[in-house]
Amino acid sequence: MSLAEITAPTLGFGGDHDLAYPAALFRATADGAAYGRLALYPGRGHGGALADRRFPRDALAHLSPPGRRGSRDRRRPES
């Protein structure tokens, strides 16, 4: 299966100082999924994204149905 075949709204998250997974890999993964989004937290390392104060808000916004308070529009812009 390729990333392009993933049609479920997908949230990737990580830190831009992760030594195990570079930021470019996070970006490529989010960009490759049909409805991918990325929450990349500056200054965070591996596992540090979960400790970031923005993570709960971003995760809940991703899980909220579109149009509900706290949700984000998950549609990809037209190319």
C-alpha cells in the first residue's frame, strides 16, 4: 500500500529535533496521504511532541467532525 492510498484523514505529529525521524520524513508522510496533516512542534525531540501543550488541542481538532467547534477543515485544497 502506498501513502496515496490512505484516504482516511491522517494526522502526523512530531518534533523538529527528533533524532530518530527527521522533519522531512514527517512532512513527506503527511503530504503523501490524501487527507494528511502535520503538527510539527519546534524544539521538540522524539516523544517530546506528546508533551507539547499544543498536542491535545491539535489531536482533538483532528478528531472533531468538520463544522464542530475545535475542528479543522480536513479537505485538501484543489491543485
